[in-house]
Amino acid sequence: MMSAKTKIYIPNETTSNSVGSNDINRVISSLKGFDEVEIIRNGSWGAFWLEPFIEVEKDGERKGACYKGVDLSHCKTIDDFMTDFQNREPFDISRIDFIKKQMRIVFSRIGKGDPLDIAFYQSNKGFNSLRNALNLESQEVIDKIKKSGLTGRGGAAFPTGIKMQTVHDQNNSIKYLACNADEGDGGTFSDRLIMESDPFSLIEGMTIAAYAVGASKGFIYLRSEYPLAKSFLSKAIDIANKNNFLGNNILSSDFNFEIDLRIGAGSYVCGEETAMMESIEGRRGLVRSKPPLPAINGLFEKPTLINNVVTLATIPPLLNGSLSEFSEIGSGKSIGTMPFQLCGNILQSGLVETGFDISIGDMIKTFGKETKSGKPIHAIQIGGPLGLYLSSSMMSTKLTIESLQSIKGSVGHGGIVIFDDSVDMSEQAKFSMEFCAKESCGKCTPCRIGSIRGMEIIDRLQINKSSKQDIDLLHDLCETMEATSLCAMGGMTPNPIYSIINHFPGELTKE
Amino acid sequence: MTNLHEIIEPYVDIDGGLMPALHAIQEEEGYISKDAISELAKAFNYSNAEVLDVLTYYDDFTLEPLGRNIVRICRAEACQSLKSKELTDDLTSHFNLSLDETTADSKITLKEVFCLGNCALGPSVMINETVIGEADKSKVIKFLNEIDE
């Protein structure tokens, strides 16, 4: 009787590779007897602080251990490695609190298998939703998305179903779908994790959305800083085409859909939807005025559905039995699960998919534990470079869309960056202005020039701490940027600065 | 300039083909030369100025060749919280370069980048297409020495 081969899982994912996964794969693949085991390059579970997390599956039991900084040079054979592995007290990662206390609906497959193994994807509910969708009228699909309460996970939190309805209702024989994969916010990686560790879920979500709105062509606009995601996506698109999940007459229906992967070129503003369209069309990434809405007149002047990666990857679970589970989580605008990204100076960093209705304090206590440096937490930035800095006295702040809106903040794309007490808030305020100056598309003067003036004012305040004139000027400047910039770049850059003025008294001027 | 023509050709007839064509030239040639600009203008029916207008907007496209290895230090918030500023100072002083400069032997160009999506294990540095997490000066130097062997 043939017994199943022992499986060794070695993640192939940016963060895991960044701390040695590829090196471990090289070592294990060169050990004597390695052909007696099956090596699977899986995705990451998103418990990044454990990476490189190597798992062994034997006799139906799968356990893993952290191999960070481990020297395997004493191993000559696979048996040596197995002994080494057992000595590391391996455990089942799905049972640790960090994973167990999450509500993984969108990220349910992450880390479990080879991201490009289409059989694995299908045996874990993959493409069932597409089959279900193709058996429904497009309006019925949209109704389900509306019913789910899903809002855009890219930052603006607009109701996804309503956007789809607008595109659906346009009378135009050509419509497009554009997936915004220009995940530029510092402190975010949920889109990258989907694209690298579960790329078929994005393809499936895009195909369903395209069917619902009547688009026959989709673009993925991927930032160039994600080369591994590019490699996974292009392979996944090829595999999906070969298996008739993309292309003509998808799954023997009369629906045709193709996906074209386009690469950005290092511009943050191109994550703004109108700038993204300019870039896809081959121009400078300058922001367009709205109206017209992209849903009415978008890419190449055709009606275009624009959603970010996580939003689109959330669609398959909604058409596959998880709709009521999803829509029963949370209330108001903050429905369903949100992949928060816990990072920066935090011990247990990684992806946390959970409901919005959790305080920042509980998020840290339950998942992140404490700072990596062991020092006290001083500031927490939520929602990317345009998001608020919260102080350590604001731990009861809920992470709902409404709660953060009420203090002039935003959940944004779900990034949570922790700083210990060595942070200089004055430098953080100056950085907000510097980032705006570097990344402004240049269309609106308050954003293009105001941000440079803002850096200069904060520079002066760092020297002459109590200049009332400069403090008034900074307020004036922030108000002008907010009121007169076309997009969020200039319009929201003042938000982190206001939050430093309001929640970190005296720290803007280093008093 | 048959070579340039060959690089551009696959993108001429696709919608918004200028960006992928620029990427292809940057990758093949290492920069966008004056000849390439003229060739692109001809192929896409733009003026030279229009092509220059597009390419100078994007950080990834350069008008001069860069070093053989591009070292990008992440300066975004999550890496800031883990001392990316000190790492930047360490690397600029080690290589005796400012950001956006190239060593005299053309081996290394130092650049900044805002977020590599490796925020959980910062500070991060990307060397060509490889991301180094929990980076420090010695990890970066070790990696550069290994790829140079």
C-alpha cells in the first residue's frame, strides 16, 4: 500500500521570502532524500510575525514552526530536517488565537495551499460562486451584493452594489471593469496578500462583477512595487484562461470576459480612481474632475466599474453561502468583515480579518499584543498616510467607518501602524506634507505648492516653537488644502496634521 | 533602431499601449533614451514632447541609465516606526551616496520608495526585485555581495 507522501509547506510570498522562505526552500530542496517528500510553496497565513513559517503534513496532521534566522547547515538529509522540525515544538497555526479569533471569510483559503493550484482552489469552494452567478440574471447578482451591505474596501467605503447598479444601467455596448491594485498606502498589504496567496479569488470576483454589470474586458492596475504579485497574477490569469474560467463562453455560458494586467510606474496618486484611468490610458496620472462619474463615463470614455482588490475578492464568498453570515456582522455602513493590517512597531504583525466593531485597544490586545521594541505605544496611525494619528489615551476608539468619521478620520484601506514612544510627532507631521509634495499630481495648487509651504512652516516651528504667526498660517494652509483640492491627496493630507495638533498637545513644535 | 521598434511593436495596437511600451524599454535598455522617445512618438502618433510629458511623471522611468542594482529603501510610515530613517542614514553613509545617486562604478543606485507592502516586517529594502525584511546595513551588504559573485 502506498502511503501519502509527507508534505512540507514553504511559503512563497513577499513577506515570508523577505525573511528567508526562499533560502529555506533552497536548502530543503537540496537535502538527500528530498524526493521522498512533497514540497508545496503555499501562500502565507498572514501571521507575518511567525514567518518564515514552515509546516509539515504527515498522517493527516499539519503542524508548523517559525524558522526565522534558523541555520539548517547541520541537516544533510530530509530525516535530519524532520528531527530538527520536531525539536521546534511545531503547532497547528489554525488553533492559535491570532488566527482563531479572526473571522476569515475573504481570506479563508490564505496560506492553506499552493496559490496557483487550481484544483486546490476548486476543492475549497473556488469558482462555485461564478457558476452560481452565471445561472442568475445579472440584476439578481447585483441585488445580492446590495443585500450584503458590502462597501468599497479601497478607502472611500462607497456601497459596492449601488456602484454596480449604475454601471449595469448604462446603455452602452462596451463597458469596462478596472481593478485598482495600486495599494499605495503605507502600512497596507491586504491586496498584495490576495494577489500573491489567493489570486484566483480576485479573478473569480472580477468575472462575477463583470457579468453583473455587462463588462467584457477588465484591467488590473497593479503597482510596480509588487513584482511577486505580478508574477502570480499573470500565471493565474493564464491558468484561468486555459480552464475556461476566463475567455470566451465562460463555463459554456454566452458570457465572455478577458483580463489585462497593467503595471503602474511608481505614482501614489494613480491609486486615485480617475488618475488610475489616465495612467491606464497612457497619460500622466493627473486627477480628473468628477462628474462625470467613472460608472457613467470612465475608461476610454466608457462606463467603468472600479473596485479595489479586496472588494472584488469579497464577492465570491457572498455568492457561495456566506452572504447572511457576512451581512449579519456589524451595523450601519460598517457591515461585514474588514481585513485590517496590523504593522509597524508591533510584536504580532499581520493580517487580521474581523468585524469593524472592535476598539483599537482590543485589536492590539487580542492580536498585536505589544510593541516589538517593548516600549510603550505612543501613536497609532489608522487608514494610511492620509489617516489620523491616535494617541495611547484613545484606545477605546472603535474601528468602524462611523466612529472614525466622527473624529475626522477614516478606516481607509485598513492599515494600522503602531509607533512606540521614540516617535517624533513633529517629524511625522512634516512627513505628511513631504509625502504630499512628492506624490502630488500637480493639478491643484494647494496640494502641489501648499504641501511644500507646509513643510517649511513645520521646519520653522521646530526651531521657533511658539510662533503664533506660523501656527495660524499652518491652520490656514490646511483649511485651504482641504477646501480646494480636487482629490483626497491634498484634501486629506491635513488630517494627520490636525490629529497631531489635537491629540498630541505640544508635540508639533517639540515642546 | 530596429531593436527599439521591436520592443515597442507589441504595444502599438493595444489601448493605452504607451505605458507598457515605456516599461518594456526601461526594462530592456535600462532607461528611456532620446532615440526611444522619438521611436515611441512615431509609433503612437504623439509629439516627442508628449511622450516626455508622460514618462517624466512616473518615478520608474528614467532619462539616464541607473546602476546595475537598484536599492530602494522604504520610507513609508510602518518602516519609519522601525527606524527606517536610521537605516537610510546607515546606507547613504556606507555607500557615500545621497538618494537618487549612483556609485562611480555603476554598481548601485540608491533610491527611496513609499511602501513595498512588507509593512509587517519592516524596515524593508528592495534590491532589484527582492524584498529584504527586518533590514539592516549588514543584510543589505550581504545580499549585494552575494548577487555580485
